Amino acid sequence: MDFEETRALLAVIDSGSFKAAASAVKQPRATLRRRVDALEARTGVALLERSRSGVIPTRAGELLASQGRTMLRETQVLLDALRNLGDAPSGEVRVGISARLPAHQLTRSFGLFQAKFPALRVHVRVSDDPLAELIEHVDIAIHAGRTTPPGNWHSRTLMCMTERLEASPAYLQRHGVPRSIAELEHHLLLGWQSPGAPSCWPTFEGGSFEIEPRLTTNDLNLLRQFVGLGLGIALLPDFALPHAMPEDEPLTELIPVLDGLVGCRHELRVVVPEAMVEIPNIRATLSQLERFAAGLRPQPNAGASNMSSLPTVDQPTDGVCKRARSLARAESSFGSGLQGLHARAELS
């Protein structure tokens, strides 16, 4: 596996042409062409479709590019870890947060984190699907659900949470309290919705039903404010949040609607690439997130199911060895993938 050949392919795919890639990475076009040609010879399949207007990856090129990005990122992570052995957390850590989470509450955790680790820079990225951005855009993904992407990932449950229908007292006084799912048709419904997703609400029995929301948003905090203002009924996560800070505006106390009928239970999870778990930056961030989650909702025997097994910041050497072995396994797997591409090409 040649990293320079892989970097050349990624540069060309990202830029759309050899000329643009040469300008972006400040290398001669001839060098990039030679490296991409060598990689195609190594795999035995075409990785790019070339035309006068530029290049686009073939199916094999897309697969190799996807796996190659992960390989390069994990290699860089390993090198950084070797350089920082024994050091306190410093540099940057990128955290991806689901838009379904109350980000304004997570700011408290990051505020304490900043005070404890002043040399560490935290980049927080909010998106509909932080899992899809692991490696390329974020190092740590915090999401609500039970799924973990395929591959070598370290996944832990921070806490369990419930989503249920809620409304303000003022709204229920004006419009009445619905007693069944059918009666929701006569109420003002507000929805959290990601682009292109259908408007459906789950039931605790495992089913779901479609709704016609009067208002939708992909910002959970904004949705919570709409409900507090009495604009309608919405499905909201039931976080046991700490008391508001003195400077915060007091939140309207909301009332559960159709409690036990409409809603669902799921987990708040944190996912990290296995190769990055023992890096001081990552370990410190995971530890802080675990403490924050424990403060939100105390759970019996939480230590057994959370991150108590993570190594401490003072014991990174064994972790680096594990990460090196993980990277070696990944590289072996990647090499097998290239052989598979070659075999499929011969069959075709």
C-alpha cells in the first residue's frame, strides 16, 4: 500500500482534474499522473474515467478513495500519538453532535472542558448525521440511536433517553388535551425534520404514524422554544437537565401529552475510530462527556456500561501499540480489498 499514490488519487478526485489537483497540492501534473497510473496498475482496474472536461472516479475508484481516506487519517493519528506520548491533551479535537441533541446544554460541558485543558482546542460540528462525518470531518460523534457504522469503531452508551410529546400549559388551556392519536389531527403539530425525511412520530409499541406538521425545523433548540411559546405540540427528548445558570432565560415547564403512547426510547452514544481511542485528546474528551452525561441522568451501575475501561492519560504506550496493530489489520484488510477489485476485474 503506497500512501503517496493514494494521496495523489484523492487529490485528483477532490479537485476534478489533474491540473486542478496539481495546483491544490503544489505538485507537477506528471507526478500525479505517474502515481495514479501506478495505483491503477497495482489494483488492476481503472480508478478514474478521464475526459477533456476532467475526471470522475469509477466505482472501484470511489471504493478505494473511501477506504484510503480512513487509512491516511488513521496513519496520521498514529504518528501524532507517537509524538505526544506522555503529553497532556493539546492541539485540536473535532466533535460531531447530532442536531437532535440540546446543543445549548452541551456548551456547559465544553466550557468546563476548556478550563481543565486550556491547551486543547475543541471544534464542534452540528449535523443531521455526525456518524457519516467520522474520520473526514470529526474525530468523535455524539448521536442518538443504537446504530454504529460498519468498521473498527469504539462505541459506548453515554445514557438512555426518551422522546415524548410535550406542550406548554398555555397551549393545552387554549386547545385542550388530546386523548388519542386520532385527536392529534385537530391540534397544531410541530416537527423536527431533516431534509427529505418523512414526518412520522413513533409509538412506544414500535409502530409509527405520519403527521402533517404546521411548522418544521431541523433545530431542536428552536423547536423547544416554539413549544414553550405555546405554538403547538412536538416530540422532544426527555433530558433530566441541570438547573439553569443564573444568566439563562427560564424555560417554560412543559407537560407530557399522550405519555406512554407516543414516543420512543433510545440511547445517547459516542462513537470514535478504534485507532484513536488512546490519544490523549480523545481520551480527555470522552472522559469529560461521560461525566457530563452522568450529571444529566444518574444511572445505576453506570460505570459498568460506560467508559470506565478507557485507559488513563498517564498510560498511553499500550494504547499506541494497540492502535498500531489496529492500523496493521486495517491495512491488511485494505490490501485484501485491492486484491478483490483485481479479481472482479479479471472475472469481468
